[in-house]
Amino acid sequence: MLKVDGVDVFYGDMQVLWEVSLTVGDAEIVALLGSNGAGKSTTIKTVSGLLKPQAGQIEFDGVRLDQIPANRIIHNGIAHVPEGRRLFTEMTVEENLIMGSLRPEAKRARTETMGWVYDLFPRLRERRKQPAGTLSGGEQQMAAIGRGLMAKPKLLLLDEPSLGLSPLLAMEIFRIVKVINDAGVAVLLVEQNVKRSLAICHRAYVLENGRMTLSGTGAELSANEKVKEAYLGI
């Protein structure tokens, strides 16, 4: 499905990714792990077209993503839920969800998909006429994920979905990620909660200072001594 191959990315003259490669298969959850500043968000922004690699290539279902503009990425079946939610705060919850369903395939299925989103997040149904800016942090994260799902993606890019949430709400977000994946949506998950990410993912990569240093199944990396010491506090 997704293949990132030997990607170099720069911010101006400063290189931040070196020969980064990863894959996401059909209906997989793949976690991208690492400390602050490791290059995780840069990687996910490059996949979604917000940044362009200076070397390497990105392919999704046979299409070279690095050769098309960012606003066309969604039409290839990829939705990006950014860090910080980035909702339209003065618009209602329902209007935000509708904004996620503007590509033709998603628009045709808007009513059905919105029903699914409301089933996943009952609080959004209760607050559907409420301005998104008045929601709690957890509710805003639900709305951001819901907006991404409204695009009917084959691949959902999630950037730090549990950031700033209480442990209870974070646990609920991870549960929802698993439910989304069980429905057939592949997920590339950028997360600092390494323990929970490894518990739900099929495979994971560790990014350090812009370079991939480890990869394996969730179970393999959970048992890796370097991962346990650096990320799990064991």
C-alpha cells in the first residue's frame, strides 16, 4: 500500500530526515516511534505532501505521491489528522465533519460515514451543533479523527492523537484506533505513548535524529532491550 523509500527532507538548508524508509500494508497499524525532534511529524507531513523530499520517493497503491500536489493526496485515499487537531473552531462539529467529506467518493457516502463517526464517538453526536472551539481537548481530538474518517481513507495518518489528553481519554483514543483498523482502514500512527502504541500496532519503526534505527513487530520491539530502556522506562 504505502512505500516510503530512501527519503531525505530539508527545512531550508537544514536536513532533518536521512534515507528514511518504511512501509504500511493493507489494513495494518504501523507505529512510528521516537523522542521529540526525532523527525516523526516531518515524516508524516512528507507522506501527506505538506513537505517534499529532496531525495527518495513515496508510493501509494502504485501512485508516486511525491510527484503530485498536497491537495491531491486525499483523492488517492490518504487522510491526515495533524498534531494539534486544527479544527475550524467557529464552525460546528457537524460542519467540521462535512469539510472532511468533499472528495466525490466521500461526498456520496457522507450520511453513512457520518453515522459511523457518531457511533464511534457518541459525544460528537450530542455536540454536533456546538462550535468546535467550545469542545474539550478530548472531544476536539475525536472531532479531528472523525473529520479524517469522513474522507473514507484507505490510510489514516495520525499525528500524536493522545497528546495532552488524560490517561483515561488517551486509552479511549487507542481503543478507537483499533476499531478503525478492524474496519479495514490502515493506520500510520505517530505517538509518544510507546507502550500503548506497541500494544495495538502490527509493526513499528523507531526514528532517532532523522534516521530509522529499529523496526519489527510490536511484540519484538516491546521485548527489545534498547526500546525498553529508552522508551518504556524498564
